[in-house]
Amino acid sequence: MAYRPVAIVGAGMTKFMRRALETPKELAWLAAKAALDSAEMKLDQIDGAVLGSAPDAFDGVHQKGEYLADGCGGWRKPYLRCYVGGGTGVYAIAQGWFHVASGLFDTALVVCEEKMSSCRPHPQAAFISIFDPITEQPLKPNLLWIFALEQNRYMHVHGITIEEIARVSVKNKRNALGHPSAQLGAEITVKDVLDSEVMAWPVHRLMVSPTSDGAAAVVLAAGDVARRLTSKPIWIQGVGWCLDTAYWTNRDLYYPEYVEKAAWMAYRMAGIREPRKEIHIAEPYDPFAYKELHHLEGLQLAPKGQAPKLLADGVFDRDGDLPVTPSGGLLGVGNPIAAAGTMKICELFWQLRGEAGRRQVPGKPERGVAQAWGDLMQVGTVVVVGTKQPES
Amino acid sequence: MNERAAVIGVGVIAARPSSEHVSFKEMMFEAAQKAYADAGVDAPEIESFVTCAEDLTEGISIFDEYTPDQLGAVKKPMHTLAQDGLHGIADAVMQIRSGLFGLVVVEAHSKHSNLENPNAILNYALDPVYNRPLGFNPHVIAGLEMNAFLHERGITEAQCAEVVAKNRTHALKNIAAAYPMNLHPEDVESSPYLCYPLREAEIAKSADGCAVVVLASESRAKQTKSRPIWVRGVGFANDSPTLESRDWIEAQYIRSAAAMAYRQAGIKDPADEIDLFEIDDSYAYKELQHLAALGIYAPAVVTGSVGANGESCGTGKLAVNISGGSLGIGHTHEASGLYRLAEIVFQLRGEAGPRQLKKAKVGLAQSWRGVPTTSGAVVILGSE
């Protein structure tokens, strides 16, 4: 199957931080402007704008998409807002992709924004509203709670230790030291992670990404337009997304099947048969340390239960055989819900163009995969990008 | 790639002021069953799903979490659009035209009766820095806009009252309508103001309901027995979200959205080439403002009266909101565009019963997302 070729021609993001002084609109604008500037484009060259932003409860604005429209360039233009919880930051690129691939648009500006700090006393409290109002909210769950359940199940099924999981925090926070927008880049050890406060066993504080404010944006363009705009377009070779049942309590959480399905949808589009061999860089979603490993397995980049061993062997280091989260990820750069996934897309864009500075992986990577996750441990969103234009 | 898209199935629930006997999930399940039966497809065949919803109206954050099970979308591609159902239709059309999927479902519903204080929710849509602290009821924005629009365009309050009478009377023939009433313009003109010159009776009352639409690529549509209704064009656009910098007279978002849809449909003279219009009338004056933005009235001068059979001034007979519109059906919020689309599908198929128009080959559905937004969409359907 041949699709209209679509490429990323520009990318930009704000610093990710615990509390921004900028309003949500301003955050969106800063990222959108940075993306346009990087492509040397003006807003009137953009045919349509797409916003990805997760729950309105954080920014505290109803119909938040409408409020953010001007910050995202959606003025006197086609504009819409899409989301799938935490999966939004990668899904929004798929949405932008089919805007252009449909032929209705030649260019699109995709902006993902989140300002979580508006929610007081702590944004984590707003997550109560994602749970079923009848069967779950009375139990007063929070994300630390339910992800601890998932981590425990993953560890139990495969006999994975806490130390193996802690290594993800060490790698990603170290990688983030090279990211100019990072909130929590740091040089820490496995011992530091295990000495940190237990939030909900077996989750330790240093295994958890922060709540953050920030925005990230990319400019998409159709093939011939893309080649006029830049000498190094990064082509979207595959997109995939998959939503599982709301009843997470009835699923075996040890493996994210919905990530596998989303990944194969994207890999099939990209003509990838052996992901572990054909993907050169991976940016899986890492809101908690164990998630990177969990998602690598869902992405078919490690056999089930084997990701921790490959991590320990250095395979996923920046100079390893398959660099994973060279950006520093959510653990290191930060986690403004929707913008985090787009930060990973931006990272692949810069890495594949050799523009990742101190974070640059060696060799000449030609193909990468970004993945995000969200809802009630329920949705996988995957985008494969590369330096080679897909056949059309 | 780039096959045209068709609506092959529609399922709607009769709009009602409240719906205590069912959850939103049960409403979605019912509408989906109807739509899939209408389309002649089974749930497992559907490849992608779109739900149009806003968290604060649902009372649940990340609303798409609670949508796949009752639509047959488990372990399938599904996402939320925080937009009206017609934006959802545009989304589905793009998915189909990209070549990614051949069978896509769009869903939207209203369970507005759940809201204890709807105006408080609406208040949260106001700009938190510049507008919300002023403490005004958001309907005031419609009142101000109506005043400016009437003044600039020479439209009268009587003409707005006629829209209410027309639409609620049309709804008498629509079994899916929540607020049918044999109304005369004088009944409206003698009713109290909410915010001058906007009268309470001119605001569409909320209703609960659900609509599911099945779209297919041309090749996929051929595999079903359903009669395809072709999507001739889609358009959507925003004007400024800021009250202080938007156009208060012209619905610019519809002028842009319509231009996009007309271009795709190859339509040059909408009043002549389109047989029926189902457009947003969530405040009565908006029907007239939206018609103008659609290019039905000349932009500089909008005069005349609106007759009981949908005739509009200066342009001869035009069928506008034969379904009863939001005033007659009830305001189903994110689902309102899909109720309008459904009416057009029924009309184009010849299945509109007592509302059936003699000539129904091309129809236009339009939506607006309500105050304080300037967001709208247009979908043009054709039987050929």
C-alpha cells in the first residue's frame, strides 16, 4: 500500500518545568514558533493546525482546545484538538499525518501542550477523575497506585528485580543532562533510586517522572513541499494506535498488548519485518522506570521479560546497539502529559538529522520509533520515522 | 488512496430532556447497534473509531477510556476529538482518503442532564485571566453578539423569533425531537429576555441523545448493501478564541469552513446547488448569521423574513432546519452536528417520512461549538 509521503520539516519545544510563568497559550505559542522558525516558515504557509492536549482538568479550562487555538496557530484556519491521554504526544503526529496524507492539506502544524501546575495543591490529585466514577473513584486510587500494580505484575511474571528497573532512571536522567529543555537531568546511581522514598510499593520516587508544564511542536509537509523546505526531511514511515478495554482490572498487566498492535500497524506501513534489526533508535514512553522496559517488549524490541537484561548489558545506552531514550525521556526531561510524547518525536527528528548535540547517538541512524501510552494503562500510540522517503 | 468517502450507516437515539434509565455507555451501545445494522456491517469489521467529547461535560477525564467497549472498538484504533461531531466526520474522511482505513465510525452523545450546574461548566470555558474574573453568564456573549449582528445587518428581533417558531414547529414531524411545539413568532416575542436582545425562548434547551455514523471508502461501500451517501466536501475552521479580537458580526469560522467544503464539492452557488441546510441554531439569531456566512444571503445586506416552511428571504424557497434544528430537537452539544448530518442522510435516501422534501440530492450540515468559541464545521453530502 502506498501513501502520500509526509515528512517532518521542523521541530521546536519549550523548556519543561514544574511551574511555568507562561500561560498555556504562551507555552503553545513558544513551541509552535520554535518549530516554524526551525523550518524557516511563516504561519500563513500552514494549511491547518492540530493540537494535542490531555485532560482539561490540568489547565483548568473547559474546551481547552478552543482556548489554545491561537497559541497553536489555529486562527482563521482549519484547527482541531485530539487526544488519547498520555498517548496524545505521539498520536497527534499520526493525526497530522492523515491530515496531509488525505490530500486535504499540504502542510500541518502539530502542537502538544500541557500546563499541569495550574492544578493545586498538586496535579496528581486531578487524576482521580480518570477513574470509573462508580466502581473505582470511591476507592480513591491514583496513578502511583495503579502503576505500582502493573510494575509488580511485570516483575512477578518475569522475576525482574527492583535494581534492574532502577537502571532505567539512572540511564535516562543521565541522558537528560545533555538536553537543554530538561527539568530533571541528573547523575544518580541505582542505590540513590532504591534509597528514595517508596511512593507505592514497588515504585520509588526516583522511578517516577515529574508533573510538568511545557509544549512541543512539529511542522509536517507533503513530499514535494517538504523537499523544497528542507534538505533533510524526516519521513513519517508508519503510524499506529490501539485502544484496549476500559476494564483494566480484567486484563493481565504484565504485557502491553495494545502497544504491540499499534507497533505492528506502524511497522507494517513502514515495511518493517524485524523491528529489532531495522529500528536504530527507540523513544518508548517512560513515565515510570519500568514502563520503558514494558514498552520496549510491546514494541518488539526485546523479547518478553528480557528488556531488563539487555539494559544491564548496555545494549540500550546511547552508544549501545539500540540506543533507547537518548533524549532523557519523561524521567529526565519532564512529563507535561501531551507534550512529552512530542518531545520524543522531536528527539528522533534531531537525531536523524545529526542535530542532537551532546545527545547525538553515534553512527548514522536512519530510522527511529517513538511510542506513547495513556488512558487506563490502555492505549499505545506509535510513529516510525526515517531518512528514506516511503514509496508513493 | 484518495478514494472518496460515503456515509453508509446512521444510528440515532431520540433526543430527550433527560435519560435516567440509561448510562452514556448504554446510549452509545444502542446507537451503535442501529448504525451497524443500517450499514450492514458487523462491529469486528470496523477499522477505526472517533469519539467527539469534552471531559468536563462528561464528568470524566480522558473520556476515550470509556468508549471502546460499547462500540466494538476494543484493541482497535480509537481516539477522542474534543470537537463537534462534524469535525469527527472530517477526521474520518481524512483517515479514509489517506488510504489508511476503509471503514471508520464516528460517535458523539449528550448526557447534559447529568450536569448539576451547566452554566458553571460553561464558565470554565472563558479565558481565566481576562474574562472569567468578570463573573458574567457566558450566554451574555451570545446576547452581545446578537445585538451587534442585528444592528449591523438590519435584522429584526421579529425575524429571530420566526426562526424559533419555524424550527420548533418543524420538530412536530420529527419523532427524534425533544422539544416539538406549535409556536408562533408572537409567542416568542412576548417572552422574557435573558440578556437583551436575546430571549430565553431563543436559546436551544439541552437534550440527551447519541448518534453513531459509519463511513466507508468507495470500494468498501460497494461491499455492503447499504445505499452510500457521498461526502462531497468537508470544511472546518476557527476564528479568534479571544472575545476582544474576534469578528462579532460575521461568523468567519463558517465562511472559512464553507469555502473549504464548497471547493471540494465544486459548488459555486450554494443556494442554487444545495437542496437542504441543517445548520446551527443554538441561539435563534445564529441560524441567520450562519446562513449569511454560508453565502446564502448577500453579506452586506440581510433582510426579509423567514417563512414557516423554511423559506428564506430574497433567495426563494430554502429548506433550513427541516429536522427542527437544535431549537426543536434539543441541543445535543457535541452530537448536534451528527443529528443534522443524520437528517440529511435520511432526506437524501428518501427515508425522512413526514419531513421528506421532494428534491433532496445535496445537503449541507453545519455546526458551531457554542459560546465562547469560534469553531465550526461544514459537511456536504450528495446522493450521487
